[in-house]
Amino acid sequence: MRGVRWRRAASQVGRSVAVWAVSTVTMLVLAGILPDFRLRSEDGDSATDIAVTAAFGAGAFGLLSALVWPLLVRLLLLVPALVLGLLVFFLNGALLLLALNLNPAERGAAAPETAVVVAAVMSAVASATGAALAVRDDDAYRRRLYRLSDRRRRSGPPCPSTPGTVFLQLDGVGHDTLLDAIGKGLMPTVARWIEDGGHRLTPWRTDWSSQTGASQLGILHGSNHDVPAFRWYEKDTREIVVCNRPTSAVELQRRAVRYAGHDGLLAVDGASRGNLFSGGADEQALVLSIAARRRSRENRSRDGYFAYFSDPANAVRTALSFIAEVGREIGQSTRARLRGQRPRVSRGGLYPLVRAFATVVERDVVVAAVTGDMLAGRTAVYADLVAYDEVAHHSGPASRDTQKVLERLDRSLALIENVAEHAPRPYRIVVLSDHGQSPGETFRSRYGLTLGDLVRAGCGMPVPRKAERTRSGAEARAAVRAALRIRVEDGGERNRPQRREEPIVLASGNLGLISFPDVPHRMSKEELDARHPALLPTLANHPGIGFLLVRSEEHGGVVLGAYGAEIPLADLDHNPGPLAPFGEGAADAVRRTHSFPHAADIMVNSFHDPADGEVLAFEEQIGSHGGLGGAQGKPFLLSPVALSAPVRHGEALVGAEQVHRVLRRWLREANGPQVPLQSGEEERAA
């Protein structure tokens, strides 16, 4: 035993000396390159003196980084992640200046801006050198991983021996997209899990609102009741709710907790990372529903921030990757424009920065937070990696751009799998998605006008000249004139101008929502026909629209389609009408949304071509989700075979709420009755 300790100590000393030597050489090289950085006095020094100064500076900088840096990070835990990431460079530069000033020979100086650059390069080189040496020594690598764990692991209660569970959400990666990526060799880690028989792959079907807000709320909190879309208008509060708006996320989470009757999936020793909602977790990082609340000791995340920023090289590496990703996006978008690629949407403005944040910063911080959670022995961790979804919206679900993102996501899964081998308790890794992505050009690019333009034309309101000159706009205005002429000839009132609020038209992918804010209740088909007789026929007969859902005073609710199709909701099972191209489960999804108190006056789903899976997004996206049609409604659940099967053989896994019940059952299997079942769930579990 004593010999083992001596060998470990000698190995650690050897690595430290090697890192010190490399850092010294790096400092010497930088001093020769950068004009505002010197390692000698004003009068000049010998090569030996310069080398000693470099060695002293590198050693002092390394010690300060190891001793002072973690304390600085803990003092700044309440600072938002991006701000802290920027502060890293300035604080790191300050440590370098301090290290140079500690030299008793008073050699060495650097301009403040140069110190930032020197410190960043030295941190990156030292971190890379230490990691490379540690990887060759499994014991050293294990110790390096353990140092990322938080205070709980060091001073908290003993870690349970029962398995923990990590849920990793690959945002927007559909079931078929995953299979295609495996077939092309883009995701070898996932392929190995399936081929080795350790994991099973199960598709599931989303609700009508196939987007992260509805799916993740249902998965984490067990209820997505009354979430009809990504954004919608609520007449009782006269507000527009948007799932990724912090104030809306807080309210949606509060409603879900009240409706489901429990705090969420992660309420027992859980951690929520990079999500819209907390899931009831005590530990949270980059969670939107806490962004609107004042940060405090209760809702800040020591795991996420400390695990990532305790090593300043992390921020350096992320910053360099961020810059590279911005350049990659600019190059890819320029190439697509020069080639005349179709379909295509604008990718300028701030989008390169948004993409880089989603694919680099969010990924790095979330993966580091999950690493810390596993090494801390947490019972349940749920993390969302949004990179693919963000890129697919603008580049297309099957583009080369998204394939590169899938490769990097697979490497993140491999890293987390590696960390699990060193965790203080066994871990089961579950990978899932919240929805898929359906390809297709935008509604505006195909028809020359937006859904809002079409609605205004159908209401007889003025529209932009460009939209009015399109075939769709002309047909809509002709339909209005014909409808008004018929009303007058039938003895109805003339269409006198009235002061009415304009309709609110919102888009969630290929799902549109039309609300009339001056009417306090959900309007019926009969009321809509009386107010705007040409609107519903204009929408239903448009080739870019698949079907409409409206309330009916006669039938309760009806689905409208082209050529006068009008199918009561109760009859959809034996007569799907315009829902036929949307496949199995469409009728149930539509009926469920119809029951929501905040369903819009008119729910509009775009055209869908079953042959190629295309939809027409009402937003500017060539890869979209939010409604019915194509791959967007078919995400996946990849689970270890050690867990019970998600559903019985031959059954379908339908809706985010059912996925929640499956995940909760798995947590209960591993951790016993401390994870309570939902009301009425005992029979399903049995």
C-alpha cells in the first residue's frame, strides 16, 4: 500500500513538473511574439535570467490559478453564466499580472490587454497538457474527474448504492433522424449501445403541439394541459404566452404543478440542466423558469457554475470554440447562398452568435454540470442539449450542418458515459428527444404572403401591396367580395365599418393560431361566419393549409378542410377527412387540444405531404416543428434494458405525459417508494 502511495505521489509530481515546463516554454514563446509582454528588465538580461523569470512566472501563475481561482468563482456564483464567462478572461489576466509582480527580481511586465491573451493561452496549454498526461493514467484520470464534484460529495451524507439515472434530451432529434445518423456512422456511441443490446430504442408520439415547451413541461411535470402551441393569446389575461419567455415559463410551471398535483420528476434529489422548466429539482443551471426570479442561495447552481468555471481553461476553450462556430456558420450560410440552395432562410444578423451559444456554450456548461451531478451522486439528472434543434431550423433537418452537430453530440454522450464509470454510484443513461423536425420551405416563400396576410385578406382588411398582388391574396379578396355580395342579396345587413381589434395571428412552426381579442370567449364557427363570412373558406381552401379546428355550436367542435369538408370531432375516427394525411393519432391530438381553455378561435395546421414528410412553416424555418405532419411528431426514447419496457408489446407510447409516467416509474424501480407514483398510476405500474 505504501509503495502504491509513493508511486502515485511520484506520478503526480512528474505531471506537475511537466505542466510547469510546458507552461514555461509557452511563456517564453509568447514573450518573443507579443511586443507588450517581456520577461527581462529594462537593461536586458541573460538567457538564463529570462528562463528563470519565465519559470517563476509560470509557477506562480499555476499556483494562483489552483488556489485563488476556485475562491473567485464561488464568490461570483450569482453572476449569470455568460457574464461570468467573459469575466474569466479579465480575472485570469489579473492573476498573471499578480504572478509577474511576485517576482522578487522585478523582471517581467505586460500590458493589461496583453496579460489577458497570455493568461488565456497559458491556461489552455496547461489544461491540455495536464489532461493528456492524466488520460494515460486511469487512477489520475479518476482523481481529476472527482475534483469536479461539489461540496455535497465531499462533506454530505454517504452516497446511496442504488442506481442513479441521467436523462439526456437531444432537442429536436427525431426517431428516424437518429436511425439515419446511426446508419451513416455519425453517432458511434449510440450505435454501440443499441448493437450491444444494452439499450432499447422506442419511438413515441407527441401531442399536437410538437415543441419543447409542451413536451418538456409534460415530461418533467407530468402535465402539459392547456399548452396549445409554443405561443398563444389568452383572452382572460389579454397576454401572449411564449414558452421560452421567463415569465411565461414560471407561470406554465406553476399551472402544471397545480394540475398534476406534485412538484415534478426531479423532486427527489434531482438536478435540472439547460431546461425550460425545473422538474422540481433542487439544483438548477441554465433553467428558464428560474430566470425571472431573483437569484438566491436556493435557486443558484453550484454544480453547473463551479464544475465548469473552476478551471479557467474551460472558458478559454469554449471561447475559442464559440469563435470557430461563428465562423463556421458564416461560411456555411455563404456557401448555401452562393449555390442557390433551396429552401433557404435568412441566417444573418445575430443568428451566428445565437447558434454558437446553443452549440458551444450551452453544450459545454450543461455537460460539465451533468458531470458534476454524477460525481456528486445525485439520484436523477435531466439535461437538454439544444444544438441540433437550433441548427436544423435554419439549415434543414438532414443537412451537412446538422450532421456535424450530431457527431459532436455523440461525443458528449461518450464523455458522460466515461464519467459514469468513475461516479460513486452506478448510473443508467437514458437518452430521449422532445420532438423531431419536419423539412419544407416556408409558407411565405411558397405563396408570397404570410399567414397573417392571408387572414387579413380573408377578413377584408388591407394587406401589404406585395401580398395583395399574389394569387393567394387576390383569391382571398375575391372571396370576401363574393361573400359580402351574397349576404346583401340574402337580405343580411350591409357590411358597415365597425371599430374592432385586429385578429392576433401567431405561429408555432407549421401550427397557426388566430384569435379575435375583442371577443372575450372562444368564438364559434357560426360567430366567425357572421363576422367574417369569407375567412374560414379562404383558409380552408388554401393549398398551403391542411385543416382548421374551430368550435361549433352545433357539433361542439369541427375540423374544416378544402371543398367544404366539415367533420365533427366525434366522427373523426371513422371519417378523418382532412386529417387523413397526418396519420395515426391525429384525431386524438386534435380532440385533446380542442378541450383546452386557451385554444385559439381558429387553429390552423399547414399542408403536409406524406410522401416526403414536408410541411410549410408559418415561421421562417426550413426545419420546423410545432404542429402535425412528418417527423416532428415522432421523437425517440433510448433506455437501458435494465429498466422495464416503456410500454407493453404492441402498445404505442403517446404524449409527453405518458413519457413522464414511464420515467417516474423507472426512478421508482431504482430508488423505491421515496419516488411517489402519480395518482391512479399504481395499476399502470403493476
